[in-house]
Amino acid sequence: RILVAEKTGGVYRLDPANGTRTLLFIAASLSTDGERGLLGLAARPDFAASQALLAVATAPDGAVQVRHYVLGTAGFTTVLSTPHADFSNHNGGWIGFGPDGH
């Protein structure tokens, strides 16, 4: 499975065999000024059953947040939020799971 995240909030499931893509969801409540937007994405290790993703995104107030999304449901849960309102650059965003599932 390959998931592609776009800065503006689009997330697609890509089929590398034929190049088709399917829209999974659009991240809500994003600021996309400068380097802000949807910055990182990781499917939970139990994604096939849970349909859950963790994302790093920039909130409208500039805060960099870790968000928990479940496909097919509205909204998200904020797991962690760090203020970053003063500048729209130097926003980080890689997120992933280790071999232990954490």
C-alpha cells in the first residue's frame, strides 16, 4: 500500500501497478501558508482493521499538531499541539511507527 499526502490536505491511495489513485480524505482545518499544511502521514500498524492514520499538520493558528484520523468518520482528534504562530517557515512533519508498533 502506498499513501500519498498533499500539502493542501489530500490523501490518496496509489496503485503502483497501474497509476490509479483513490481519494481517501481531505484533512480539515489546515493553514497552508508558506511551509505549512499537511506535513506528514503514517498509517497505524493495524490500519487494515482500524482505518486509522496519524498526521502532522499545521492548524489555522499556526500550531504544529499531531492528529489522529479514522477514515470514514468526520473530524480528527488532536494528540499533540505545539504553538508556532510567529513564522510560516521551518515546520517539521515526519512521523512513523517503529518495528514495535509505537
